Amino acid sequence: MSSFQAIESTRHRKLLLQLARDTARRTLEGLPSAPGDQPTIAGKAGGLFITFWNDKALRGCMGSFRATDDIPAAVVEVTRNALQDPRFTSNPITAEELSELTIEISVLSTPERTPAPQTLTPGLHGIIVTRGKHSGCFLPHVASERGLSAEEFLSMCCTMKAGLPADAWKDEKTEVRLFESDSFSETGTL
């Protein structure tokens, strides 16, 4: 659904997915990164997320909203972080389990503040909700997977991710930023 495409080449997408898998394997086996492992891929990202799935069950997801023009280096860093997702501290991903998991990469556009959050397009826009020390985000496909309207998407992000009241996104003290995502996985483009 997104018109944003950070990684245009299928070959480059496969290289980034392989880099994420190799990084995960080496990290879980306690091995250092091999020199020269990172492919050269041109592009810019407003952020990047790595998600590990076991069928439809989430096993880890972490990201960064730091803009970068070195997408391979961001894939390595965020993959390592996703392996340490605090939601799975008591049941972390293991080296033995890795072969059963599917890796998804989401390369993000630069998030932009919106004065009218309710005008977002579910499935196209991801959101970052921030007020004071509270913040949370959802990738674009969360809305379409759950069949959420724009207002439901915003309210769910406020309560589930940012720890704010459901209607906090309506308050002018709350900042809502929108972004798009170029998401692809080992099973194809999302």
C-alpha cells in the first residue's frame, strides 16, 4: 500500500535480509562480525525496524528512528537490539530457534509531525505518539492487520505503547508524527 520505497532492488532486499540473519546467527553463537560482511547499498532511511516472527507469533521487534544513509550498518545494529527485546527476557530467541524464524525489515521514511492525526491512512502511515516522557509507535501494517480505523489506531498506540489515555492524541500537547514504511521479509514484500 505504501508508495515509499527505500530499497528498490530485489537483490538488495535479499542482501539485507541475509545480513540480518547472519548478524542474528553470529550474535546468538557469540561470534564477532566477519570483516567485510556488510553489502554496499545506497539509500536513506528515517529509521529502521527488525522483527522476528515464528509463524504469526512475534518473537522480537526493535527499531530506531535515527536517520541514516548507511542502511546495512543500521540493519546490523537493530538486529542485535531486536534479539534483546525486553518483552522476551524470560524466553529469548536462541541459536537453535533461529532457523524456525522469519525476519522482517521495515525501512522508514522520515517521520513528520501532523496537525491532523485523524487524517492518517491506516495501512499506509505508521505513527509515533509523544507527550513528555511518554512515547510509543506502531508500524503501518499494524492498522491493516487489525482492521483499525485511524482513530482506533491512534488510541491503541496511546494506551498500549505510550502509556497515555486513549484520547491523548487529540491533545495539542501530544505530538503525533507519521511515517511510511518499505517493509519486506524472507517470505516477500508486505
